[in-house]
Amino acid sequence: MESKNKLLQQIKARFSSRVLKVSVFGSQCIPMVWIDGSALKIFAEYLIQEGFSNCENLAVIDLEGALVFTYFLSSPESGEQIVLRMTYLIPVSRESGDAYVNAQSALAFWPSLWAQESEYSELFGVRFNSTQNKENSWSLGLLPEGWIGFPLRKDYVFPTEFFDLLHMRAIGQSAADDYQDYSDAPSLGGDA
Amino acid sequence: MTIFKTERLCETSYETDLISMTMGPYHASLPGPMILRLKLDGEMIESAEIETGFLHKGLEKSFEIQNWSSAVILADHVDPEGSFFAELALCSAVEELGELELPARAVSIRTILSEVFRLANHLLYFAKVAKAARSETAFHYVMRDREKLLDLIELLTGARSSIGFLRFGGVTADITEGFIERVLDSCDLLRVRLKEYNDLFTYNQAFVFRASSVGVLSRELVKKAGITGPAARASGLDYDVRKKNPYLMYSELDFGVPLGGGEVGTQGDIHDRFLVRLREIEQSLLILKQLVEKVPSGEFSLFQITPDFEVPIGEAYARVESSRGRLGVYVVSSGSVKPHRVQFSVPSQGLFAVVPQLLKGCYLEDLGLILASLDLSVTELDR
């Protein structure tokens, strides 16, 4: 616990103006630091210097009109953990074509995040500005070509059809509705 | 002699025009629906590109649409082979969120099932590698013995793979009479079989020749790609979630974590990845023996889960050691009957990232064995 507090104190002392909030995560009270998205580079460089070279997970959630990015970092040598968090607002107007969220990429610091950043760019509509050469020998395309919308966002509306193919069932529609057109089909078991 | 470095490829290049070859989305050598585009210089792979995403089923979105009471069943679909591990990770995260203290018997049952699944998956891995090496005899022997473990799983849970057995706060059913004895019998059988496997296959000259110093995964590449699990341990990275962040009963158990040492070739080659899993089978047998000797009495679950089950507001992150590596789950609850977010971090993400580099400079004939040795899962990658 002492080392966790010491780490948080060091971060607050060094980056006082860039730290939005300091708290703990989960029942294990892992130190958690909220920062502004534009400060990712300086924090990442500092944390890697402190031994946090391993990024276990990058989680993104849509929370009240913003995307919250959570990096779960750990130090292979000391076993310490820290959670780094930042928020990016989702643009309000879709019609203007600004539906994508522009975010800082962490590939330069933790290259293992490539697959997750690719997933989130499709599923959440995030444009990561990375100066690193993206791994172009792995095409991770989860959504079919021509898919409209970002499925993991909370305001996502499921399509009822895709290229003239009817969707299985629109959300809110019951299974019984699928059989409405079969009322004149022959009965298999005879008359009831 | 197998060439696996690009410098040597240049020295002995056949200087032919490059051939483009596309494999997939369905191919016997591939681990699942994916496309592999190769550029071949004669028989040597000059470059490789992969394309995945064919098995994406919107699983993480499905969690948000269904209730918490259905979440465990959905978690089965992350990886049907190792469905238990995804269930366990999800239940651990939700139980941490809800500050639930599990009954000791439930913890013991979960730990036993965790090791039985690990054994079953490692045997399946053995079978896949044997199949890729064209050793049909070893394949059939191992699949026959794996059936004993699947029978054990079916005896306890009612199903062989997608079990839907865990519940928040415990497990669905208690251990039945005779289960412990059957676990011990299976452990004794596998101990004998491991020796037979070694005699038949592990140190068979044909397999050693094909597997030693082929598909070498360096420690630097493992760290860069974030690979965990047996593939990382074969390259010398000493990381096992059961030791570093113990969960269930692992802090009380005495077991080792085998590492690769380049016994017959180079550290991190196919043979090392294979040997590490064999040794993990030995360790799992050791763990099971310790577990079944002291199954505590008591309840197997805290409460019944109803369709209107709610999880308190908050978030949690849990990780487990699946048979492939670290499986992490991040859950967020808004206090309602439906999850706000359930996100999985799977070990196959790191493994797929190294496939193009690993294949570069190898012979085409080694492709199937290299892919089988990595233990890739397209299902968990795409979700």
C-alpha cells in the first residue's frame, strides 16, 4: 500500500497540472490516474521509465456521451500495477461527418495494443493518430465492408437490413412476429 | 536444414519469381476461418499476411443486450474449447464488483474444474500438433485419453465443452458421488500415458527434426507482442497468472511453472512450446491430487440467480490463466439488470500478431506445424 501511495504522490508532484484525478481501482485498490488525452505521451514515457512496460489491457467504454479509455499497466519486475484513464468526448453531430473520435495511440509505448486499437477503431469509431507504422501484415476487419455505424456505442441503432438482406430480428421485435407470413402454410401434424 | 532467418534466406534463395498463394478462409492447416496470403520463393515463405474477422459475432455487444443472468452462457462462446476460463474470469470480475465471498466448496470445485479443463485443452493441443506432424497414431491415442477428461467434465457439469456451469456466487451443482475417485483414476492413467506419449512422439527423431529450431519465438518478440501462457514460457518468460496474481486456491497449492530451455534445439522453438505443455500436464496432475484430497464441505453456491439479478454499480477487472495464456475481463455495471460493458482481453491477440514474422523465412512444409504449435484460436480473437 505504501508503494502504491508513493507512486501516486510522485505522479501528482511531477505532473500536477496534467492530472485530472487520482483514485483507486477495484477491491485491490490499484492506483488509478485520470489524465487528459493529450498528455498520454508524457505519462506513458514516465511510466515506462518507472518499469510499467507491460500493458495488459486497453478497455474502452461509452459512458454518457464520452469514450473512456482505461489502460491496465503492470511492471514485470516489481509486479506493481497502475490504471491510466482518459476521456474523449463523442462528437454530437453525425451529419457533419465528425462521428469519429480522435484519440492518441499508445502503440509507440506498448506495441501489444495493436489488435485492441484496431478493434476499437471499427467498433467504437476511434481514429488513433499513430506515428508508428501500423502492422500492415495483419488485417483485422471485424465488420463487413459497408457496415454503417459503430456497434459498441450506446446510441448505435441496429439495422433492419444490410445490402437487401433482412436482419434476423430488429431489437424489440418478438420471435412470434417472424411467423406472421406463414399462416397459410400446410399443417404438419393434421388438425389440432 | 530449416532456414528461419531472413539473412540465410537471401544466401540460399532459389532466385525464382515470387509465387502468391492464398490459403483460407477454410483450410486444413489453418486454426480457423482466416486468410493467409503468402509470397513464396520456391518453397520458402518470403512474406505472410493474415486477415481475420470472419468469426466476429458481436459477443461483447450481446452482453449489453442480454441480462446478467445470461452473461455466463454468453461467456462460453468466447472460446468453446476453453469455455470454463471465460466463465471463471467473468464470474470473478462480477464477484469482485459485488464483494461476494464464495463458499470454500465452490472455490474448490472451480479450481478442480480449472485444472481438468487445462488438461483437456493441453491434450487437444498435443493432438493438433501430432496431426500437423502427420502422426496419426499419437493423435488417436491422445484423443482417446482426452475423452476420459471430457467424461469427467460431463459428469460434473452435464456438458463436454460449452458448460454454462458457473454462477455468480458459486457453481450450478455439487460434486456427485464417485467424482473424486474418477478424478484420481484419470490422473493415474494420464501419468502412465505421458510416458507412452514421450516414447511414441515427443522424442521421436522425425518430430524432433521437424520441430527443433523451427518457428523460434524470441523473448523480445514475446514481450513486444504481449504474449502470455505456454508460448511465452517456452521462450523463457516466467509469467503465470496463477503465481503472479493468485486466484481461487492457487496460493495454497504447491506446483511449478515449466519454462522452455531449448532442450533439443533453440529456446522458443516448436519443440519447446510442445514440451512446456507436456510439463504443465504433469503439474496439473500434481495440483489435482492436492485438490481432491481436501475438498471442503459446505454449500456450493451463495444464492440462485434470477432473471432480474442486478449487479451493484461499479467496475472490476479480473484475470485468469487459461490454457493459452492470460484471459482478462473488464466489467462495468450501471446497477441495472443488463451489463453496461463486458470486455475480454484474450491471449490469441498477441499470438496472431507474431504469425507473419514467424512464418517469414520458413519452409512451406513447416507452416502447419508452426501454426499448430502456437495454439491459435480464431474464435476468441474475433468474438
